[in-house]
Amino acid sequence: MEQIEWEDFLKVELRVGTIIAAEDFPEARRPAFKLQVDFGEEIGIKKSSAQITQLYKKEDLVGKQVMAVVNFPAKQIGPIMSECLVTGFYDKDGAVVLAVPDPSVVGVGDVANGERLV
């Protein structure tokens, strides 16, 4: 595993945001949803493509807080320009489990949109 310096980590803007819209993304090469994520007043709303269709339904995603990298350059993914990278982990079956604030500790919505991972 390559080691990085603390300054490298500080360059990554991992922020919490709330999904405000989730749509099917039939043009994607692999099953995915088109998401709009609200990162608060300073950062605003960003679009993303997320391959999370195995474990999540689009109607259950709206209102869910997620962790995302917000300072990557925008990337063209099919017909949309992805503006952030929603993060997650592969489970034992290869499905993506979203990285989220722990609702058992803070309660859903208690972490303000735009807060940075510390």
C-alpha cells in the first residue's frame, strides 16, 4: 500500500451532502442512478452517477446523507457531467454500500450539509 503525506489527505474535500433527487440512468454502461446531492450553501448542489442499484432503490435515496469527494474535476459520464464522487464500499457480493454519517450516533440530518470529513 502506497503511503501518502498528511498534506495529500488534506487536499481531498470529503463532504457530507443530502441526496435531493435520484433518477434511473439507462444510458450508463453499468446499472447506475443519476443523483443530485445538496452540499449546503457554500458548495451547492452537485450531480453524480452512482453504481448503487443493487442495494438501493431511487425512491429510498432521496433524503439520505452521503459522503462525497467534491473537488475532483467534473467528468463526462454518458450524457451527464458528474461533479462529485459519492463514496462507498464493496460488500462480499460486490455491491456498493454507501459511506454515510452514522445515524445511530448523530441521527439522520444532524450533520450539516457541506461538513468536511475530519
